[in-house]
Amino acid sequence: MASPLDGLKVLDCTHVIAGAWCSLLLADMGADVIKIEPLEGETTRGHPKARFKAFDYVNRNKRSLAVDLSKPEGQAVIRRLARSADVFVENYRPGALERMGLGYAQLSAENPRLVYASVSGFGHTGPYRDRGGFDLIAQAMSGIMSFTGEVGSTRPTAAGVPLSDLNAGLFAALGVLAALRHRDQSGEGQHVETSLLESAIAYTVWETGLHLSTGEVAKPNGSRHRLAAPYEALKTADGHVVVGVNNERLWARFCQALGDPALKDDPRFADNRARVQNRDALAERIEEVLAGDTTEAWVARFEAAGVPSGPINTIDKALTDPHVTARGLLAEVDGRRFTRTPLQFSKTPVAVKRGPPPLGSSSRDVLAEAGLPPEEIDKLVASGVVGAGEDVKA
């Protein structure tokens, strides 16, 4: 079946996660993504005997071109490819690719239709432009680490996933699609850029809103919602259950399912405002009842009553959850399983069509498609500018 981005050619000059995540999303939607790697391979490929390689899970559905960008001949190869590309994605420090002749101004001069996407730690302007940036730094500087963790905690805690990396990649992909829409209408490409710091701050939408409207500074709140209660993880006889009660209708249903009708009439919990103000006492009262049964039993009761709830799964349980299985989130290719991009299209579905590419496995094909004659490709490989298959320096 057709994919949404069939026919789109993307040059992926990225490393580690953020930029690679952007191009992976495009690849899952059908774009032909060519991963541009150094001859020794992108750093996240890891040790060749390691069972887990981070590279594989953000670079499947791509082809690999191994090329030495430190050499003028290698830079010329990328400029040649960029003439017929639709999108160029990079996440080098600002200025690094410009020094190689591969910046937006340089590539767009030869291909005005090119959409050039840059992901960096702090963006291409501003006083922090030249700083190196990683997810942890962005989580810290965005404020996220200041309000993540248990209530009353003074120990800085990062989110369990590299959310500023992933969010920056997601914003970059969104920007690419918007720029392509503009190109469809105008015929011209443009430079799209985002940063880890801004992408992290964008995820603090409620915390920034709270501060900008009231002056309040968010603090660690554990699993609790800042504006509703009970909306948190609560102890049961064998673990925890999470519940989301954010209106009076659900509160009534919750009390009924809990089997504690007196709770609804307690003046300390008369409405959501009161429950938020007295949430410690509320949680203590609820957990006295929850201690009488298991998480599984409580989830079943809350579901029957129409109260949003769920268990706290470990990652293995999350991936084998019957609903996740039914939605087809896991895809198998080349005997391995991957999570696909979580989008459902009725006519042009996303698909995992190929696994992570061996280093340089598509170098010859990519160069031939760009119009290089076989003898020129052989010369590039023989000179060590391009790595191809068995010729790659491992």
C-alpha cells in the first residue's frame, strides 16, 4: 500500500537521537531516508558484539551511505545528492556544516526547493548558540527537573525518557511537513530549525501557564495532577493503581466504585478545589480502602464504573498489553521487532519495511541514483572517501 510520504527523498546527516528521530518519523511515513554516516559508523551503533544498539531503534527504515565529510571529495558527494533531495536533516552544532560547505545557504543555492531542518541544543541564534546541548541539560535548563520527582523532594530528577531529544525531533518533523506544504504552494524551500531547550520548554505548557498567569513556580508533585484530585498513583494491596478523577461526575462514580459512599459527603472533599487543598488526607482515606484488594481487582471495578484508571506497567508488560497488541504498535521486520510511529492512516498507513541498515550498505546504490558513473563510484571507494559494504572501515 502507498505511504503518506512516498517519493520524498531525505538526506539524514544526523547522529545520536534528536535528529535521527525526526528522520525516522519521515521514514515510517514512506520517505526514502538516506543515513549519512562517517566511515567508522555513527557513534550509537556501539560495539559490534553488543546485543542492544541504540542506533537500530532510531534508524530502521533507512538506507546507509558511509562517507568521510572531513574530505572535500566527501563534501562534494553530499552537495551532489542535495541537488535532487527534498529534505536535509542535521543536528550538528551551529556552524559546523557551514564550514564544510553544507549549510542551508550553500545547499539551497544549488537547490532552492530544499527543505533544510536543523536540530541543536540551543538554536542557531542567541547567546547559547555555540554551546553543546544534551537532553539532560535541556531538561534541567527548561525547568522540567525542578518540578519532577516526589512531593517535597529536593533531589533533582530527570524524566525517565529523553523527552527534549524526542520532542525536538518531533517538532522538526512537523516543521518539515509544514515547509513542504509551503513549497507545494510557492515552489521554494526554507530553513526549519528547533532546539532541545525550546522543545523541552514547550512541554511545560501548564507549568509555564500557571506561572505566567499567577506567578506561582511549579514544584515536584509526584504523580499528582496540579489541578485535580484524586488524579495520581495510589497504593493497593499489591502495588499501585492510577486514577484520573477531574470532575464531579467522575468523583461520584469513583466513590461508588470504591464502596465508600460517606467519602462523597465529607465536606473536606466537597468539590475539586477542596479535594486539591486536602489531597493528603484524601489520599490517606482512599488508600485505606484500596488496601483491601489488588490492583487488578480495583482496575476492573473502576472500569465498570466508568472511572479512568490503570496499572503501572513495567516496559515488558506495556509491550504485551492486549490493547497495544491489537493496535499493532509492534512491527516485525528481518526477524526483529520494533515499535512503529503511532499514527493510524485510513488510506496510507505507516509501515516498518526494513530494519536498521548495515553501515554503507546502500552507498553504491545511492551514488548511482544521483547520476555518478560506476568508475567514479569505484574511485571514491578506493580513495577512502566513501565506504561501501565490505569496503567499509569497521
